[in-house]
Amino acid sequence: MKSFESFQSQVIIRNRFPDDKLDVENHVLLFDENLLNLETDEFSPKKFIKSFPHRLGVKGGESLKSFKDFPKNLEALLKKWPEPVGRSQTLVVLGGGTLGDYGGFVASILKRGVNLIQIPSTWLAAMDSAHGGKNALNLEGVKNQIGTFYPASKVFVIKDLLESAPLELKEQSYGELIKMGLVGESKFFKEIMVEKRPAQDFVWRFLKFCIEDKYAVILQDPFETKKIRQVLNFGHTFGHALESHFTWPHGDSVLQGTFFALEWSRHRGDLSQALYEQILDVISQKFERVPAHQLKWYKKPSSKTIKKLLMADKKMDKEGKILFVFLKSIGRPFLKPVLVDDLILEAKRQNWLK
């Protein structure tokens, strides 16, 4: 079993690819094939990808995490793997969150654990999923039902790679940035409040804070046995249900779940009305995001549908209660068990459900 200290991956933040840091002859590269089409005047990942003799390009997305398709996906990767497969070899994963989840799971079970390096290609993965060792596959349409804890030895965060991604991918990270700004010990949401630039121009500035605040929580509770790490699920409980139902991008779903959690915290009296309004104003003005149920295109799902998705949540206990993350103030999240039926009633009160 991994030690607590090993959950602190070596995070290397730099402008360009780590060409000089990897032994490509003994590393296997699993990469998102869409990166081969990523070409700008200043940056191209092709040279880095093709420097690996042993490599496999795959299509990123939730379908890659299908438990049903896992055997054939693993066989495809092993065909590219140098023989004999040994524990001293390294799997390098270059891609977004789904690729990182899948690759991390493979690394954790292959020969009972080969070395793992993550190079996140999306802002959301760079902030969140590349850190902390959570790896998972989806089962029967429900996210992350089969998984392991297996942190990467190194995580390379590459500015050129992230900045060259489509703006849409940067915008999908806003939910995670906001979440960490609200629950993290550095309370960097307060700095976001006074930022003069639009969100797309200041994300890189706060990326380091996101990562540091996440590790500050993870190292206290790496295996989620102390109910400390679960504060990182702020916005995720209801957000995951929306994500599964609508197939929205994960980051967008977390942001919508954050709106839900903020309003419930306000309604319960945990979060002051003044601070609640201030937070929503910042999200609306700097990130140009509002709760989806306020928009004309939003189609309310049924309570029955969302309840079924919530019941599959890993945080559900045998009494039908789920640990929900509320917010008292910036940097002060707290956990409270709530009945799923009460969560559904609150979602109806907020106008999310029929």
C-alpha cells in the first residue's frame, strides 16, 4: 500500500515539454490522439509524442473508462508495451482527466503497479484529477464505480500545452478553480474577487494555488478514511448527478453543483446572505456563469431520475444518507450527512427538478 508521503507527487511546473527528463526507451506513452492535431505557430506536441518508440494514441472521453471495454483497451496498450513487462517500466499519460483516470488505473494493476507519470493536457486535469491518486472506471453508466488509489510519481504541468488548448477546455476548468478557491486553505477566491482581468487571463496565476491546496487536504487523509479529503467533493454530489444525466463536461457539472451547494448553504443559514451574493456576483461577472436552471434551454430532469443517480454515489451509507459538503465562509467547508430525499426536496425548491 502507498505511504502517506507518496501521495505528494513531485509536481513540476514549466513552460515546455520535459524532453530532457524522460527515458523514452523505457517509457510507454499513452496519449490523446487529438493532440496530434494541436498545432500553433509557437507550439506542437508531435515531436514530443513521436520521440517515444512505444506509444499508443487513444480517443479521450468517458467511453475510455468503460469497465465493459477495459479488456480490449488494455490489450491494445499491451501490444505497444516493450516485452517483458516489468515493474521498473513507466507509463506516461498525456491527456485530459478521463485519460488520466484510465491510465492511472492501468498503472496501478499492471504487474501490481508500474511507475506512473502524468502530463495533463487540459486545465481541469492539471488542477484536479492528475493529483491525489484517484483512478477509476465507470460501471453501467455510473461514474467512477471501480477504482484504485495510485498517485503518479511525477506530474508535469506544462504551460505551453495548456495554453494551446481550445478556450472551451479552459472554461471547463472554472468550476474546479472556483471550488478550490472556496474550500482551500489559502482562500485564494478572495484574490479572484479583486482580479481586474477576465478569467481566461488569470487561470494560470491560480493553478499553483489549486494544486497546493489540494495536496494540503490529501496528505491529511489520502485514502478518504478520516472524512477530511471529502471536502474536495464540494459541488460534486449534485454535480455528478447532473453530469451523468445530461452528459455535460465534468468541469461544467461541478460548477453547477457548486451553485446548488452554495444556495443550500445559504438557505440553511450556514453561509451569510451577503457573502453568498458576493460569491455569485464574482462568478457571474468574472466567469460569466450562472445556475443552469435560470436559463431557457434547461430541461428539468425528474426527481426519480436524479435520485437513482444519487443512490449510486460512493458516499452513500446504508441508512440512505450521503455526506454533503456545505460552506460556512471562504476556506471553511464542512461535511454533514443528509438524506437523499432531503437533497431531492432541496433541488426541487431551487427549481432544478420537476
